Amino acid sequence: MKATIQIIVLVALITIYSKADNTDEEKKEQAKEMIRGMAEECKKQEGASDQDVEAIIDDKTPETQVQKCFLSCFQQQFQISDGKKFNKEGFMQLCGMMFGEDEEKMSIAEEVANECVGVENADHCQLSVDIKECIEKAFDKRGIKMEH
């Protein structure tokens, strides 16, 4: 797997990981550090600042167009989006990397993916927010809160 794909997967799953397993701060910090190192391609591509990168790494909802497009770049790299719609298969691969053999977490991820499978938007930047919001709401419905 390319480093850029790993970054996108980690960004997408930091959201998932923080919801599903918020007890392991060290792993989350390691993932964030890896993302910082791997964010350069999307940062350059979208003209993002260090503050934009940190906002996304800290799982804040993108507020600016640059942040939305930066998140979209990550989601596409991790294959949870093709730039037009949510990609369930990519999302589940990412979850598999994060959760491995944990059947309970994978079951929840499958439910979330099924709930978000219809998320589409011709604007790839807005799509990133739509996907993020769908994932957050789906986890919230299952009593798993996002950390911000």
C-alpha cells in the first residue's frame, strides 16, 4: 500500500478509532504523527496550511474550502471516497487495518458503512464533509461519540 493511501486510511479511521476505542491515547498520537508526515502531498495539492492540517488531524469539521478539499484528498487516498461518492469497500479495508480481528468493531463499521453507502455529492470538497458527518452520526446512533 502506498504511503499516501495509508495516510488517508489513518485520517479516516482516526475518527473511527477515537469513537470505537478512546482508551488508547498513545496509539492515537502515533497515528496522528504518521498522518502529519504523510500529509505533504495533499497539503501541497490543496494549498493547505499547517493549521489546516492540524484541524483535520484533530478531527475538527472542516470550516474552509481548503480544509474541505484537503479532507477530500485524504479520503480519496484512503479510498473511502472516489471524489463523487462514499466507497464502502475502501472504508471497510481501512477499518480492517485499524480493527483487525475485532469482530465487534468490524460489525459496527459494517453498519456504519451501510448507513453511509448512499452519500454522494458532485462537489468533492463538500462530499468530504458529508461523509464525515454521516460517519459521525452513524457512530453517535450506536452510542459511540467522536472526540474533538
